[in-house]
Amino acid sequence: MSYTFQTLKVTFPAQYVLHVELNNTERLNAFDRILWNDVKECFMRIDADSAVRVAVISGAGKLFSAGIDCIYLSAVNTLSEINNSEVTDFARKAYYLRRSVKILQDSFTAIESCNKPVIAVVHNACIGAGVDLITACDIRYCSQDAYFCVKEIDFGLAADIGTLQRLPKIVGNNSLVRELCFTGRKFSSTEALNFGLVNKILQTKEIALAEAFKTASIIASKSPVAIVGTKHLLNYSRDHSVNEGLEYTALWNSAMLNSEDLIEAFKSSMTKVKPTFAKL
């Protein structure tokens, strides 16, 4: 599988572990049209690549992400046909603008719906679209110097790429989420840890990445059938009632329990020999 992109740097730091770096450093990893497209395409490929079991995403350069590129934001209407002189009706203009927003949403939904776990490593600033991105990830680590900001309110719009939908389910404190989204204030790595946005703070970006790769390698050593199923069922159960989640899990595992990975795992448990699982 090819992972050559204009605004992403992609490497394999360990077996089955893919490292995706936002690499639009001249724009402080701000999201322009190319970076939006690259993220979506990259995670669609990861989803289909049996050589990848876990992905780690971080930002190259000075900071994780400065958010949406302001030039791109000011020209958002050019994303679609809404500037077409033939489209004069307000409803039709709104229809095309909605489609443009959906295209951007799909970039980060590709991370959430990717069947491989994704670990985000944040250093320095994580602003606006950066917060949208990490809320679509499964696990979030950061360096001590990291800070976060739901910045969209200061640009005169409600955050529309995922933060308002995902952050409340991650944090579980609706009052705090509303404060952060209404005020656009910065919050530190310590505050992010205390209310559950991240689950580890490491001293530096390099140490945080090393910890993420360590965690990723542990995950990659497990049955890929079990890992894929666990992520899928966690996402499903988050968005459904307990009973619906149980019913769906029973259906899912009625097929997945037939995997040869179970035999390999039980054999490993009995013999104390590290198991070797086939690719997905």
C-alpha cells in the first residue's frame, strides 16, 4: 500500500505500526484543502491495509496543528458550486455549502471509522480543527507543553467538523464542554488530563511518541480480529443503548468467535509462548 502524500509523512516505526505525521509545517499544520484530502485518503488506505494494525498520528514541526487555514476558511464558498452564477436560489446555495462541510467532516470521520485503533500524540498547540481531529481518535497522549482551544467561536461559527459531537462523549462533563466551546479559551495539558480529553501527559513530544509507539506495539501484538471487533463495538455501543449494544455484540461475535485467533490465543496462554496471529 502506498502512503505518499503532499502534506503527510508516513513511516513504519515498528511492525504493524504506522506513524502518520501532519507535515504542512510551513502553515503550522493548518488544514488547507490538500491536508483535508490527504488525511481522509490516508485513513481510508489504513482501513484496507492488512499490514497495519495500529496508527499513531502526530504533528511535525513546531506544533500539532494551528487549526483550519484562515485563507482556506475565507474561501470556503469556493469548495463547491455555490459561486456558480447559475445558482442564485438561497436554498440551493445552502445545499451546496452543506455538502462542502460534509466533505470536511468525512476527513475526520475516516479516522473514527477506520477499523484500526488510532493514537494521537499532541505537542504544543492543538487548535480548532486539531481538536476536531483528536476527538476522532481512540487514544490521546500529549506532551507537557500542549494546550488546546476550541477556536471556531472566535471566527464567528459553531465548530462543525466533530468537536461538538464527540467531545461531550469523551469528557462526560457537559457544563465544561459548553464553557470551552462558548468561550474559545485555551486549556492546558493538565486540565485536559483532569477532565479526560487525554489520558497521559509526557514531558516532551519525543517521550510522548515513544510511549505511543510502545502502546501501539502492544496493541499490534494482539489478535487483529479481536482489536477490530473491539473498536467497532465500542463505537457502536457509544451511540446506542446498553441493550442495543449487547444485541449487536452477540450478532457480531456469532461470526468472529469462529476465528482461528481464539485457538492461537488459548494455545499461547497454556504454553506461555507469544502468539503469532495472521494478518487481518
